Amino acid sequence: MRTLNRWMMALSAVAAAAVLTATLATPSQAETALQRIKRQGFVRVAFANEAPFGFATASGTLTGEAPEIAKAIFKKMGIKEVDGVLTEWASLIPGLRAGRFDVIAAGMFVTPKRCAQVAFSEPTYKLGQAFLVRNGNPKNLHSYGDVRQHPDVKLAVMAGAVERGYARDAGIPDSQIVELPDQASMLAAVKSGRVDAAALTALSIQRMADKGGDSVQRAKPFQTPEKAIGYGAFAFRKEDQSLRREFDKYLKDFVGSPEHLALVKKFGFTKLEMPDTTTAALCAGK
């Protein structure tokens, strides 16, 4: 009887050890990005120094259409601090996926190709295209088609931005396209004659024209291809769905509200630029 009790005690000890080992081996539930951001009290957002979408002022203040909306929405979520991470446009999506920051707040257009890589919020604006040209528009460029018809014309686009795709869709060969990293280099290229035109959204081109002085202008009129009407949104990692859903919950009632329109007015956005479709439709190519 004593032997049996000893054997039972040994068996119980082994069973207890096995349960303890199994418990220790089971990983605890991983903290989500939303939980981490709320615990830390701050969120990291990437911007590409492209006015009016996301840029830093001379004093280093993060501002622009997307960062200001981000500040408003995250405040509603209980997150008061928004830290900007300056990133070249072409590195925004790779940087997000690598975990360098939590959100892309750069006015990025929603496209099916990008939807395969990131999770977009609902759109916050829609915009057409424009060209920046030298004063007087010496090559008479008013559309992507005009560039295609003149093999000697060079068109600047921002590396990683959608304009290169628009140019290719219009039949412009790569030999006529010059990729540059940012607005400053595009403006300099037009002013110096290195390129004949630079393509970006209408608001960006207008700001570049205002900044460039008498040597450059916005090409008017300009024919925007139907496919080139872009819808900007915030981008999140695909695995951070709880963060995106929480953000969208507040964004839904915010976009188009008096508070929103007053916030983005100084960046050139009005009721005319309010979106009229959904991210689901845009990701589906509709």
C-alpha cells in the first residue's frame, strides 16, 4: 500500500510538472499595434515632405492634410502624441512593412497594387492631375498624351508615385520619364530645363508653381485621364487591422464634417475634393 501511494505521488508530480511545462511553453497573446500605441501614448507616422499632403515646416513642425487629420483622429482615440518619420516616397510602404513606423500619413493614393501590400483607411480626398512647366509652357503640354506625341520631351515623376504608371498607360516610353525623389528636385529640374514638365496632383503642382516664382507655372488647362483621378488615404500594416478599424471608426464621421473642412482649408482642400467612393471599390479597381 505504501508502494502504491509512493507511485501515485510520483505520478502526480510528473503530471504537475507536465502541466507547468505546457503552460510555460504556451506563448502569451501578442500585443496588437493598437494596444501598444495606447499603452505608449504615441504613434509614429511617416510623411514624404510633399506639400500639401504631409510636410515639415521650417521650424520642424509636422503638418499637411494627412498629418493634421491623423492628429485629430488619434486624439479622438485617446492618443495625444503623433511623431513624424521623414521618409522618401519610394520607401514608405517598405518602411511601414518593416515596422519603422505605424501609419503612412502622406496622402497616398489607394490603388489595387498597393492594396495587395498594405491596408488602407477610407479615403479622405480625391484629386486630379497637373503639370508644372516653364513659364509660357514652351512645349505646349496640357496632357500626358501631349508628352507621348513629342519624343524629345522629358517628364519628371516622383519615384514610387502613381504618375509613372499614368505616363506608361498614356504610352510614354521610359526613355522620356525622369524619376526624382521629391518635389524640390522636380521643381529644380523644371527650372533648369533638365525636364520639360513635372507631373503630380493638382494641389502639389499649384504649390510648386507658387514657390517657383516667375520661371515656372502650372499648365492650364490640363486633361486628367479618368484613371488618374486619385483618392488619398492612410496606410496600415495588413496585420494591424484592429488599429485600422479603430481609426476608420472615427474617420467615417470626420471626413466632410465642418471640423474636417476647416482643418484642411489652409492646404487647399474644399468640398469639391471630398471623396465619393470607398476603399473597397478602389482596391477592386472600380
